[in-house]
Amino acid sequence: MTTPEAGALSTSAIGIPTGDSAASLAHADLVGRLAREIYGQGQAASAPSPPASPQLPQGLESLPQGPGQPSLPGAGLGPPSAASGFQPDAASLGARNVGGPAAGIPGLTGPSAANPFGGTPAPAGAGFLDTATIPSVHPLADPLASQRGVPSARHGLPEFFVPSLPDVAAFLPGGPDLHRRVAADHPRANAFASAVAPSLVPADPSKAGVDVAQENFQRTGRPSGDPVRTVEHGGDQPFTSGDYYFLTGSPRNAKPHAKPQAAPRVEPSRHHGPVPRVTSTPSSLVGAPFDVERVRKDFPALHQSVNGHRLVWLDNAATTHKPQSVIDATSEFYARHNSNIHRAAHTLAARSTDLFEGGREKVRRFLNASSKDDIVFVRGTTEAINLVANSYGRANIGPGDEIIVSTIEHHANIVPWQLLSQATGATLRVIPVNDRGEIIFEQYAALLSGRTKIVSVTHVANALGTVNPVREIIALAHAYGVPVLVDAAQSTPHIPIDVQSLDADFVVFSGHKVFGPTGIGALYGKKHLLEAMPPWQGGGHMIEDVTFTRTVYKGAPEKFEAGTPDIAGAVGLGAALDYLESVGLPAIAAYEHDLLDYAQAGLADIKGLRLIGTAREKASVMSFTIEGQANEAVAHHLDRHGVAVRSGHHCALPALRRFGVDQSIRASLAFYNTREDVDIFLQALHRLARH
């Protein structure tokens, strides 16, 4: 994160709005609570009774104002209180985290004129947010900041910032279910959401006790009851990433089996630099058709018969098939270049080392990391998360500390943190989700505190397909100085990832999910974090010197790669990323978006089918149950028609139990699937014997 210029800043200089609007007051309250939590030393106080309507945040009446700023209105708002913020109802939060810990944070002490940040006294003449008087308490201060030209934290704000109101509100989940849940849990937060994003929080739920998303899905084939967001553009007109993860409007209202309409496409990337990225700045893309038949020719496994029918592979969230280029690269390595890497002078060792390190460079380029030394090869996403939990976690997390995950995580992003919590005395906190399967952003904000040591969340939920607003999750965590791990196992096959643009601290993914070999994956970590982390496993290759009294370790990434790695896997992973880059992830995402809409519209016609996970931002996963049908029996029925889907809990039991089931059927798409695949799938479902 960049550090603002040193010196005292006025409220407007750091994006705090002024004036008498409810949005301004609510945002000032949010900023105040963040600042007090970061710098405050006072004892927690009981939460005040929530106001009936948005009003002046308690305790802010007495704050001195910055020069030239209007005074905050105070008439008719009542006397200031000693406490500010809100106290979530832990019982109600915990009730929705079936089998999980309770959520919530204690109340926060309020500010005063002499002590605007809790336990951090300010000089008598200090103005509001006079940053020169605030000590830096960032737990992850970047030791390389001065080399990168970033001003020192002791001369200004520390190395994090409070995200602006538009940044936080842009991707705030909404809808009637948000209104019901947030209003029930803590009306203060509901008042904030209503003030900053009234269009996302209806004043009155449309139907109490009715699942609006399911009802609308059955009627229209679209999970959301809200108007479809489209972007009209032509030529060089830009559009932003706020629209259905960076895509333009598509024929979402088309009937399931109507003639396909031409939709905007993006030109596949064929250069050798970084692939196109989703960033916070507008971009302009060139329209071009997506040739799925050409793509299918590259995947030999797709061209076979199963039970007398052509294979329809809809189990892509579990693993993907491999293009011929990946198969050839792996075979060629074993046929011509096989050798252990490094530590040898012969030709094959040099070839093998070059291929292995070339794979690392391709991962760097795929993620747009700043250096290939930020990339650690691992067996996959599961090992990568365990590495961070055991290395970073055991070095930085102790009794009373907190770890935040979400309800919709894969078990691989739950169990390692549970093991760490049991070993250290830390507490696992869980972000709840609404009835669509979207995280409730306000309650995520409520969970963050000075006790939070890491946030670990999925980018795309493997059981539901929900696309989480990771950019906003990261920005808010960084306001507390908290690092964030992003599980990108399900997003990397579908969405461009730019770790520098996201400002992610850790990103993990698996090779076999991105059309590469099994048994290989990668961990990205910021350089200063990896350098500070101790080794996780010991052995060969990761050492500089060994005696019986001490061992000197290499730097990152080698110190995390003990023993002989999966060299052929790294070569195959590099070939897979080359293939994705040649097709173009923006083109892939646009094509899959249309295919998902087409498939979900067809599922809406299946009698008794309940779609689980109806998020408005969703990737290529459809999880469902059918009334009166056993999940495994449905999967076997589809297999008899050549259609491969997954049935079970998908290693995401807490996510499914949030929706009242332990198992589901999951069909998941990839860019080599076609509308004909979807039609075969739907026709087989229609042939199910009804009881």
C-alpha cells in the first residue's frame, strides 16, 4: 500500500467526506472506528442502543475539525456517548455458521477532543487526523519501503490506508436478504449500508420469509431479481471491472434454446508479455469471436465415448483436461531432458534447470508478480495454504489472536487454520453469507479488529461459484495492517489475476485446475513476507550450509522447496499457462459467462430443481439438488448418458450446510464446453424417472 505524504492532513485530504449527509456521517463513523481500533488502547465498552435512523456517530460531536472544514451538525442528535461503533449479535451470527465458531467483535471505546484515537493522546493544538502525532503500529512494515521510494511511516500515516467510501461500497452485497440479515444482527450496520448504498439495500424486503433469488431463478433462469447490469460501449469506449467481473452485457434474457446471439468478445492474447488483466482502471478491449471448436481439438480426452455416448465433461471444478501441448511438454521432458535440477555440471542438468526455472517465470507472468523469486512451487493449493499457516502463522499468531475465513471456503482453507488455532490458542472467525451465497461485507468489517492476524478467503467458491470481492476484502484488511491470502484455485482457470493490482499478500492455486498436471501448484507471496518466514520443511536444496550445530538456509523461494521438486510438473504447468495465454483469459471469461447463463436458464425448467448459490457475481459452477432424487443417483443417471458431474459435499461442508444440505450435484464448465454439451446435460436431466 502506498503511504500518503507526511504531515497533518485535513479530513478531505484522505477522503473523509464532510457535510450533513447521512452517507458522510456514516463514512466518518467507519473511518473513526477503524482508526480507534488501530491506535486505541482503551477498554472495550458495551455497544450503545442502535439509533432508529442514521444520525451523528456517537462521540464525533466533540472532535476538532480540520482547517477550513464545516462543523459536523449536532442539533437534535443527543449527547455524545463514551462508546462508538456496534456490537454484532454473536448468537445470531454463530447460528448461521453451522458447526463454526461465533462471530463478532467487542464494542470500541469512543473518542474525545483530547484523545481522538482512544489511548493515543494528541497535543492540545492537534487538528482532526493530524497524522504527525500518530505512531506507526503496522505489524508488517515493509523493510524495503525506503528502497522503493515510499515515505517512512513515522513521518506520516503507516503503510496502510482507509479505503474510500466508493471503494468499499462498490461491491457491497445487497438485496432483500442483506436487509433481513444485517437488520437483525446489528441495525447500526444496516443504517450504514442504507446510507452509503441505498440502491443495494431495499427499504422493505419484497417478501418476508421467501427466497427471492430462488423464486426469480425458477421464473426467469436468472438468480438475481435485480435488473441485469449491462454496459453499452463501442469502439474505444471503456468499461470498468464493476460490471459482472469485467464483462460487457450479454444476451442473458435469451431463451435456453434460442438461436445464439453474437456477443462482444475480446481478442486472444498472442504476445509474450503479461496477459491482459482486470484492474481498477478502465480498459478497452477489441471484439473477436471465440472459436470453441478449434479449442476442443487441442484436448484429446474430450474425443471419446463413455457408455455409448460422447463424453460431456462437466466436472471441471474438480479437475480439468489437458491440451496436447501440456501432454507433449511433459512427455518430452522425460524423454529427452530428465535430470535433477541445480547442483550439477552436465548438459541434461542444465536443460532441466532451465525448464524448471522457466516454468517459475511463466507463473510469475501469469500472476503479474514483480519477481519470479516471489513464486514458490508446491504440490497444489492445499500444500500452499498449509505452508503459509505453518510458516507465517506459527511465527506471527499466538493466544488471543484471530484468523478470519468465510463460510464458503474449501476444507483446504479451513482445516489448516483450525490446526494452527489449536496449536497456538488463536480463534477462527467466520464471515457469514446471505441467501445467495455472497459474503455480507458489513459483517466482515465487524469481524476485523486489532486481534486479527490474517484473512484467508477464496476468490471463487468451489461449491457455489460465488465470485468474492477480493479487492475490497484486501483493502479493508490492509486498513488494519492485516495480510490477506487469496485461494485462487477456482478463479485462475476463469478470470485474469493480477497480484500487484489486487495488492494481495499471498495467492495460491493448483496446476490441475488450470489445465496442467496434477501434483504441482504455486504460492505467490510478497517478497518481504517470504523473506521473514521460516522454512516449513527441511532437506536438500533449501540450505546454504549445514553443520551439526546450525544450518544456514537459502532465501525465498528455495528455502520452501526442500528435496527434489516435481520438475516435469513445473514444465507442464508452464505449458498450460502458455496455452491459456494464447487463447486469452478475457476471451475465456466472456465465453464462459454466456455459457453459464445459457445453462442456468435451462436448469430453471427442470421440475423440482433447487439451485444452490445464486450470487450475482458468479463463475462457472452450478450446484443443485432435485426434489425426490438422491444426488448420487442423479450423477449415475447422467454418467449413463456420457455426462460427468460431481456429487457429494465437494470438500465444502460448511458452505452446503449454510443452505440446509450436506451434499449436492455440481456441474462445472470450462472454455472447451459447448451449448451442445449443455443441451445433452439438460436432456438427460429431463429423462430422470420421477417418483
